[in-house]
Amino acid sequence: MLDLIPGKLRWAPETALQEEATISALSLCKDQASKKASLVGSYQVHHYSSKAYGRAFGPLGLEQTLRFCANLARHVRSRSHGGSKAAAAAPLVKTLWTPPGDEAAHSNASVLIGAYLIFLEGWDADQVQKSMGDSEAQRSFPCSWSRFDRPEAKRNLRVLDCWQGFVLARKMAWVDVQLLTKAGAVDDVCERCHQLVACYDAGWLIPGQLMVSADPITTLLDPNPETFSALEPSGSQLQTPSTAFASEGGAVDRFGLMDEASWNLEDPESDADAALGPLVIDPISPKASEVAWKTPQSRRTESVSKEYPRMINATPSGKLKGDDPVDFVTFMRDSGVGLIVRANFSQEPGMQACSYDPGLMKTYGFEHLDVPWEDVNGGCPQKAHISRFLSACGGYLTDAQRKAVLVHCKGGFGRSVLLACILVVERFDVSGQAVLGWARVARPGAINTPSQEKLIASLAGRSDVLRLSGLEATQKANKVSRKQPSCIGTGCLVQ
């Protein structure tokens, strides 16, 4: 048993306790006003069944993390009941525990306790590690979507990375920690987070500045009544797709992991670009899409595909007319998005229809960039993809007057989040390990493969990204001062 805050908080993992003031750690993830207790403290990827994400068991998402912090803060402040007046005036020492032998509960609770200590007690990651111990800090999580029918790859995400991600989020004001102790504030934020992923399969990595999502057409075609039903304001309501739509290769159509040459930091001039083929500029034409996906069986896709048959069976009546979320274009405008980046091809395995025409987005005033690559053999990009992406982002994330960036791929977990994490590392010169930890919490299911995880974790800061992209010489000639805008003052916890 560890004394984390003397006289206030103790940690007893994998210990069955029945004493006064003991609390099952993951029970604190519950929305106190909700009656849905079955999924409290469990790992969830919205729109997907637990079978689809295989071994993955955490870390828990931002909604549960914020609720844990708010609920634990209330418990830590609460007083004892009964006994002498002196005893009643003193706080009880609260002891958090997890069930014996439960690796998932233990690791997830370690992340959550670190979040509380960082957000509400003002600790840094080193202080948390010193207090909780190296063994807790080095606990690890399987890669998202790790399949049971294949040997598990070496784990890359540690509890420590998540703690470092929380420190980053606090310093950058991506989370307004002051609102964690205000009644109702966390509920409002969590509801907004839920609506974002439930209706649009999207999430903010940086509130108000950087969003990731699935290709909007894949969400538009989802018969789940929560999802939006029109791409643009003038679009017609989409009826429930026929059950003839079949999921190619099941919920997760992926193959083995092979080649990491495309992100060789030691040799930024490697021939990985030539080996993987040229950058495709315009993936909209059917011809380009056909070329992109005529690959041998040994190079099947790493990406995640929505479970349309499961959703159709769950909601046979289709979408509920008259009660839909706003269309995608209006959602983008309301979210302040100025640039939309698409990392997938127009047609890929698992997609039930071609993606949108980028000309449509430009008609509505959005900048648009296509930077697709085949999601195979680890799903990592060539340096040409990274350099084009960073160049297109220009002043985004550095100028408070610029609008937000949306990066999407087919499923919104692999290529899109990978590019978004690279952008964060480059713009703010921060550790890729911390960004990886934050991304896995902010977007459950983020990062499809160990190769993608290792790429992000290998980035120590901006200089690594510039070498990786081939932009190092350009940046040396054109030094740009960067300042971090903040959402403080807008009354938001997470926008």
C-alpha cells in the first residue's frame, strides 16, 4: 500500500479491501447522474464492439478520466461521519484499490490516479513516478486493435507516457483544471465529448485547434441513429443502407507488420520513398484508387473498418428522421475548422462508398489537402507525405487567429492521428512519447500499429520531425516564432 498524499490518499492495487473509506478505483469513472453503470471503468471505442479491438484494454478515454478526477476530488475533500467532533472535522484517508489479478484495472487506475495528481494536485510526471514507483510507471498497454489471433508485438505505450501527456495538456491549457472541481462543469464537457464521437466519430487532440476523425462518408453511411445523415446543408437525408453492404474482412481488416524503413530517422535520405512508390496527389479518380489498392495479399491493409452489419442488426429501423445532428459541413463550420486533410484514398477496403469530392469542401470555404498513402506494412508515411502535410498546415496551431485543422483517414485512428501527433511534436517542440500518451486518451482506439506507435515515440522534438520530413534545411533558413494559444477564458474544460 502506497501513501500518495499523507493523510488523504493511498493506493493499494490488486488488493481486495473492505475497510472504511476504501474505494474501487475504477468506480470513480461513473457519471453520478447516469444509471448506465455496466461500462464504468472499462475500455471503450465508440462505434466498435470489444471483440473488434482485441487485446486493447486501455488507457481509458478522456470522458472517464475527467469524471475520475472530479469524483476523486470530491472524495478527498469529504469528511468522516460519526465519532467525536474532532474526528468528524478531519478528512478520512481514502484508499483506492483494484481487484487481485486484474491487469487492465490496475494499469488503467494507475493512469487515472496520475491524472488526478497532475491536474488537481499540480504534480509533474517525475513526482508521480517517484510517489507511485517505477513499477507503476513502466506498466504498459497493448497497441490499439491488437488481435488475439496473432502474437502480441512488443508494447510501446507506458503508463508514464500517459502521465507525461497529462502534464503536456495541463501546461498547454488543453484542459482547464480549474473546472474539474466545479459542479456540473465536467458533465457538460463529457457530454460534448460524447456528442462529438457519437455523431461524427471525431475528437479534439487540441481543443479548438486540431481534430481527428473518420472519413465523413463512413460515418454518414453508419445506420446508427446517433450519426449525422447529410454531408452538406442542402444534402438529402440518407436512408438506411441495405444489408447487402458487407464488411470486407470483418470489423478489422489488417495484416502483419513488416517494414519500418519509411521513417528511418538515422537516414532521412533512405530510399523508402522509391520503394513504396510516388506520392499520389489526386486520389479522387477511380483509376488512382484502383492503382492504390491493387496490392498483393502479403500487403493487406492495417486500417480499421466500421462494423456495418453489426450496426444494421442493432438498429433495424435506420436513422431517426427529424432528430439528426447537423450536417458535416455545418459541423465543420461550427467547430471553426479551416483546413481539412484527408489521409485515405477515395476508395479503400471496408468503405461502402467513395469518399467526398474535395471540390465540395472548397466550395464551402475550406482549404483541403489530400495526402493519402497505403495503410499497409505498419501504416507509416513516406517523408514526402509528412513534408506536404506540415507545409500545408502553415500557421495553423501557432496563430490564435487561424482556424482549426481536421485530419481524417478512413477510420480516424491510424494515419490521421499519426499525422496529427507529428504536427503537435513539430509545432510545440515536445516529446512524441507524451503526445502518444495524450492521443491514446483523447481518442480511444488511436494508433493502429506498433510501427506507428514507435514512430511517434521516437520523436524527441521538432528537430526529429524536420529531419524525418526533409524540412530541416528549410526551417533553418526560415525560423518562425511560435506561441501557444490558449482556450482559457472561454469557460471551456475541453472545447
